[in-house]
Amino acid sequence: MKVKTACPIDCYDACAFIAEVGDDEEIRLSGNPDHPITRGTICNRGRQLAVRRNSRDRVLHPMKKHNGEWVQISWEQALREIAQEVERTLAEVGHHGILHYYDWGSGGLLKALNQRFFYGLGGCSEAIGSLCWDAGLRAQTYDFGQANSHSPEDMAEHAQAIVVWGRNVANTNVHMMPFIRAAQARGAKLVVISALPQDAARRADKVIYPRPGTDGLLALAALRICRDEGWIDLEFVRDAAVGWEALAEDLDRYDPAEVARWTDVPLHDIRFLAELYGRTAPVCTLLGIGLQRYAQGGQTVRAIDALAAATGHVGVPGGGVNYAQRQLSIFYDEEAITHRRRADVREMLRPTLAADIAQADPPVQVMFVTRSNPIAQVPDASRLRKAMEGIRCKVVIDTFMTATAACADYVLPCTNVLEEEDVVYTTMWHDCVSYARPVVPPRGEAKVDWQIFRDLATAMGRPEIMEGDVDSWIRAALRRWPAERIEELRDRGFVRLGVPGVPWQDKKFFTPSGKFEFASSLAVRDGHSAVARIDVERFPEDAELPYTLLTVHPRKWQMSQRDTLPEAREPYPVAELGAEVAADRGIQDGDLVRVRNARASVIARARVQAEGHPRVVRLEIGWHGQGVSLNDFTPAALADFGIQAALYDCLCDVEKVSSPHENARATGTEALAGRV
Ligand SMILES: Nc1nc2c(c(=O)[nH]1)N[C@H]1C(S)=C(S)[C@@H](COP(=O)(O)OP(=O)(O)OC[C@H]3O[C@@H](n4cnc5c(=O)[nH]c(N)nc54)[C@H](O)[C@@H]3O)O[C@H]1N2
Ligand SMILES: Nc1nc2c(c(=O)[nH]1)N[C@H]1C(S)=C(S)[C@@H](COP(=O)(O)OP(=O)(O)OC[C@H]3O[C@@H](n4cnc5c(=O)[nH]c(N)nc54)[C@H](O)[C@@H]3O)O[C@H]1N2
Ligand SMILES: [Mo]
């Protein structure tokens, strides 16, 4: 039997699946070949969803922690006890005493119904802001009015050069690669600018490895060269933009020779970049999320926007500064199913969650976690562990006993996407949306999230909060769609919404001036400089911690969702070390090393990298073991714009601890490593 369904993973690509079910509910997932973007191929993360569905380690029953041990309980008991905890909290401190922490572990539209339960109680405390991409979104809001991307086909057909700037395309956005290859086959050049070595660099005509967090300087120095050489699109800056003069004057701050020293990018490469943007047309920039996870991450994105805009690559086929795809929000009405506007919500910030919980008045008495694994993903995670200890009742809804679930009092088993009906609507890139339908029945006693909240509402005598059914909710949230389109979505398994493939072609922007804003009035309103500005004083320096630790997205799995992979059983994570780190510390491939900073330390297996910035250490996020989450290393600091965690402003040191031979005898890694 073949079923059309969809991948709900938080990702650029958002694949449409074909699922084939064999004996014993064995499931084989492949890509839907009709999908115009993902074209029948899927990645290992997608395939793992079938393995996760059938995994032995999956949580199949409601669990309660009793004297530190997990015991299986009935749904009836779980719901009754949790309902009592919620009611007690409402009576003692009111709805702000209930915290709902969620993220985008599933991109199903109906997952928003989780929020509806809490809004239906009158409100709650809720985590807002982003561990992901908010500084960059805000930067593009200042410049363009909204973060819009070109269609992949437009890039493939028209770009003369593609600059992959801080996006790990070959791993985090795999379906971009065929479009890049198509452009290259036409003769387009590929340039990769990355702090870390990247698979896509093998296909590149040019690779630049800047010091982490300094790309804004690089962009502004290149723009200064363009200004001095007269490589500016004068028509664009005069007719379609405001503030070019102010920025042009400000560029005097960025002497290319000095910038070369700060960024570790040779002067001739800064010149190369200037020539590329100044003298090639059109240039398509594919901007990643990584480079805005710094104290000046928002300014960095503005600097790159400015470079591309001033040299004439905005609003033209084959151009664009492609960071996110916000043209799609008009198609969905989440409010219609969540009713958030009626609720009284106390906001806490994802990047500083531990401190916000610790300071909360009234205090948080009950915490719910859905679609997320914050102990693995929130910066300075050990503080969050402590903050959670102070919360009377913690409920985690998930399919596995995650690092966060381990800190909970109740774990409630939810369905895997292959057991659900939903509209999967989150993509960070293209304009397709997919339909998920049940391929197999729920395993064990698992229930879909909305059903868990409906049952909880019923246990509280408040069933009206979760009134409705799948069909009526989908029609309400998609109420702006013609009815035929919903039918098409169900029949084909996906639809293409059809947004402009070349945003801003009419040179009308969503900014207050209606133009591209090199000088932004909204930035000034928010307390920032009017024009993109990078301040070298704000780059972190610490003589004791000479290297930058980048805890980036894993190649083979999605964030912490690695339970079904062999890596999950490895006692040591792999630390990829830049060439200077290895040379300074006398480390060779395969050595066991200690990576440490003031917050944490971990024993890792070294892999020395010839490529990449030489003073960078890479650990793939989502690993946990030795009593640590890799986010024990990261600071709970905010980036400049929006509400964004500056996760990559993280310094560290590395030392060799023993040879691989001693590894076999290395016992008690807990004693060697841990939270400091
Ligand atoms: N395989 C896989 N794919 C994923 C995910 C996953 O977990 N695994 N997660 C999904 C999600 S949630 C997201 S947000 C996206 C993220 O997708 P990406 O933006 O591609 O990945 P990140 O891990 O956020 O950022 C890492 C990249 O940023 C670069 N980088 C870091 N700092 C700098 C810098 O200062 N300058 C420059 N030039 N480059 C820098 C690194 O070299 C690396 O290539 O991926 C999605 N896709
Ligand atoms: N140090 C560091 N930290 C980071 C990042 C980084 O690059 N470095 N990246 C950040 C980014 S970009 C992001 S997006 C966040 C991601 O943060 P999270 O979204 O918390 O990441 P995951 O580890 O994927 O955890 C998702 C959890 O949701 C569960 N889940 C999946 N589907 C469902 C469902 O339908 N219902 C329920 N109830 N649960 C479900 C999964 O089993 C998994 O345990 O992490 C951020 N944290
Ligand atoms: Mo993300």
C-alpha cells in the first residue's frame, strides 16, 4: 500500500513523502516524485522518521516519575493528576503560573492547537523569541520590509553567480544542490563563505573562511571597495532606496586592510568579493542562519543586504538575499484555531528561559513542553535544568525519553507524523505545502497532541476549549483558500501556493518609506544605528579561551533527534578542530580531547580539519552524554536584533587527554567531564 504524506521536520526543504507499508508495519519512505522542488528524493532525517516510528526505545505509555524511577501509569491517572496540578495552579497563582514551552519539532498546522488549550484557560506563560533565525528576520524587515526568497527555479535559470554565505546547503538544505548544479551547468560561478568546512565547497569556484562572527565587516569592506571603484547601481540607490548617502559615508570606518586582519580574510579575497558583487550580474546570495547567531548577527545580515542591494542584485531575476520565505504567511490563519488574541499571555524568552523562570512572579508551578527538547537546545542548559527543578510539576509530550523528558514528572506519549493527519506548512525556503495522512495506526497508547489536550480539557470539565475536528480546524486555518485548493492538497499530497519567484521586482518594498532602506527608521526606533554598522569592540575575546566553539546543526540527523542512530550510542561526540587548534595543542586525528569553557567540559574524539577557519571547533548540536548537553557550553546571551540567541558567540579551549588506545580503558567519563 502506498500513501502520500509529508515530512514535518523543521527544515528548508519540507518534502512530500510516499510511504509504503509492508508486513509488521514496516515502513519505507521515499520522496513524492511529483513535488516540483524536492522531486522524489529525501534525506536521512526523513527516512529516520519511519525508524523512529517503529523504534524499540519509543515511549508508548504515559509515564510518571516516582522516587526518581519511571513507572507506567494509565491515561486516566495521568490526565486526572495533571488536571489537578493545573487547577491547583490556577487557584493559587492564576494562569501565568502555567508555562508552555514549545518550538517547531513538528511543522504540522494542527500543532498550534496545543497553544489553544492554554489560551482557553485564560492564558499562560509562553516562550517567545527564537533560538533559530530572528535577528536575521528583523534585519531583513528593516531593509526590505519582509524576508522574501527567490524561487529555486529563478536562481537555477538566471543567477550568474551564487554566493552560499554561511548556509550549509549540502547538509541542511540538500534539495538546493540540484538547483545549484543546474546553474553551474549554465556557467554560473559558485562561491562559498563559511566559518567551517562544507561539502558544497568541493563544487565551488572560490571558498572564503572568515573568522566567525565577522562577516558583516567583510561585507562592508567589500561595499566600500565597490563605492570607491564606482561599482554601485546608481539607479537603484537613487530611485528604489533611501539612505545610501548615509551608508556610503559610514563605509569610511571599514579600511579593507584592517578588515583583512579582523576577519582573517586576505585583502585580495575582500577585493574578489567586491568585484564579484560589483561586476557580475546577477548575483544570488543564499544566506544561512548560522551567521546571525552572534552579538552582531542582525547587523551582519543588514551589511550583506546592503552589499547586494547597492550593487544591483535586489528585485532582479537571479538575484536576491535569500534568507527566509515570509511570502507565505498570508495563506494561513492560525488565530482562527488558537484564539490567542483572547488570552492573557505572560511572555518569557527562549534564549534566556532559565533566568526568566527563576525571576517569574507569580512563579511557574506547572510546565508543559511540546514539540521541543529545550535541555538539548536552549543556551546555558544547565541553568535551565536547575530552574526546572524548582517547578512543582513538569509535563513533557514527546515520542522519546529526551534529555528534557528525563527532567520531567510526567511524560505523555504522542504520535509520530506517520500516524497523523495534518497540513505541514513550514518551509524556510520554497512555496509548497504538503498534506500528512496516517500511514499506520498509533503505536501503544500514543495520541496526537490535540487529542491529549482535548482529553485534559475534558478531565478539567472544560471540553469546549478543544471543540472541533480535524476537517473543521483545517478549513478554518485555510479559510483564505479556494475550496478546490484544499481538495488538490489532499489529492496530490501537496500544492504550490504560487508566490512571486522574483520578490521586489516592482521595487516597492514593505518598509515605511516603501523603498529599500539602507538607513532604516525602524532600526532607529528600536535603538540601533540607522545604517548597518559593525563594531569590532563587540567581538568576544578571552586570552584564556582562544577558540570559537560552533555547535552547529548535525549533518545526519535533526537537532537532538538521534535516538535511532548508531551515533547515539557513542560515548564521545566528534570535535572537528581547525588546523591551528590541532597544531597549538599537539592534537592528531582520533585523539581524545577535552573541550571546555567556564560553563562546561566534554571529552570528545578529535577530527582535524585542513579546511575552514583555523581557530574553530565544531561540535554537532543535539548530542548529549557524559552528563552534559552541548548547550551547557553556550551563553544565554541575546543577539542585537529581535529576540535571538547568540549561540555561536561561544569561546572554548581544547586539550589532549589521552591516546585512542587508552580510550578502551577510559572509564567514568562523568569524572572527566561534566558541567562546571
Ligand atoms: N541535516 C540537518 N539539516 C537541518 C537541520 C538539522 O538539524 N540537520 N536543522 C534545520 C534548521 S532548524 C535550521 S535553522 C537550518 C539551519 O541551516 P544552516 O544555516 O545551514 O545551519 P546552521 O547550523 O544554523 O549554521 C551552520 C553554518 O553556518 C556557518 N557559520 C557559522 N558561523 C558563521 C560565520 O560567522 N560566518 C560564516 N560565513 N558562516 C558561519 C557554518 O560554517 C555552517 O556552514 O537547517 C535545517 N536543516
Ligand atoms: N547550540 C545550539 N543550539 C541550537 C541551535 C544551534 O545551532 N546551536 N539551533 C537552534 C535552532 S535553529 C532550532 S530550530 C532549535 C530547535 O530546537 P527543538 O525544536 O527543541 O529541537 P529538536 O532537538 O529537534 O527537538 C524537537 C523535539 O520535538 C519532538 N517532536 C517532534 N514532533 C513532535 C510532535 O508532533 N509533537 C510533540 N509533542 N513533539 C514532537 C521530537 O521528538 C524532539 O524531541 O534549536 C536551537 N538550538
Ligand atoms: Mo532552526
